[in-house]
Amino acid sequence: ATNQSISNAQSYFHSPTVLSNYSYYEADNYGQQVTPFYTALALWVGCIILIALLSTTAGKDEEKYRPVEVYLGKLGLFAIMNILQTVVMFIALNLLGVTMVDPTMTFISMFIIGLSFMILTYTLVSLFGNVGKAIAIIILVFQISGTNGIYPIQIMAPALQSLMPFLPMTYAIAMLKDAIFGIIWPSFIGN
């Protein structure tokens, strides 16, 4: 019994605690791990391309309509184009062979994220014109490195760390991680 007690004491001092590891968002490869980031990035860039290609004004008939009518009317067109973009991107993810735990929730997430990004970028351009386009691009630049998409935010500059909670792609990436790798409902709903 004395040898057993000594052995137990030695093993306790070598490892006094027992660790339980649980992996969130397990992925088969690096490409699948960065899918949420690149999907959110593509949705944002698609919105920038739409606001660059399509006009946010009613043209020569502008004076016939109230500003809210012009805004909502054009927003409908932008929303339809964004829905088409989301469908094409979802098909592309499937063609690329991205493994999704819940494809339905992935599509719904992409739909919500795409419309959110579209409303944000469209509103910027509606309010500020070309300056709004520049603001959308500046926000994109900050989001590439400040949203915890590729590198952990903890290794980024303190300025980016403080901006992270205010960048829309932060929540889009987290939402897509849940939808693609397995939903953690409190996280998913919060995002």
C-alpha cells in the first residue's frame, strides 16, 4: 500500500489536473477553416461592386418622388441582386466541395449577412454619394485584418482590437462558422 501511495503522489505531482479538450469548429483542412472569412469578404465585395455599377438615384425623375420612396425603391432592386449573388455563392461553395454541417442554415446565414451588408453599403452611398463608396471600401480594408477571420485578433494591433466589435464582418464570420462547422446556438443567435 505504501508503494501505491507513493506512485499516486508522484503521478499527482507530475500532472495535478486532468485536462479535457473540446474542439469547436473542427475542419478537415485550412481551406475549409477560412471559408467563413472568404464568404463574408465576397459578400461585402459583391455589395461594393453593386453600388459601383448601379445608380442609387432615380435619375431625371428624381423630383417626382420623395427621398424615402427613392431609397426604398432602389433598395428593393439592390436586395434582389444581392439575393441572386447569395444563391450563386452558395452554389459555388457546394461546387468547391466545402463541407457544411448544416447547409440550410449556411444559406440562411449567407442570405441574412448579404442583405445586412447590402443595406449598410447602399445606405452609405444613398446618404453620401461617392464618399459613401469610399467609406464602404475603407471599412472593407479594416475588416480584412480586424475581424478575427484569418489571424487571431489578439496578435493584431491594439487599434484593430478595439475596432473589432464595431466591424460587421466580425459577426458575419462568427455566424458562418456556426452554420458551416456546427451551430452553437447562443453564439449563432448573438451574432
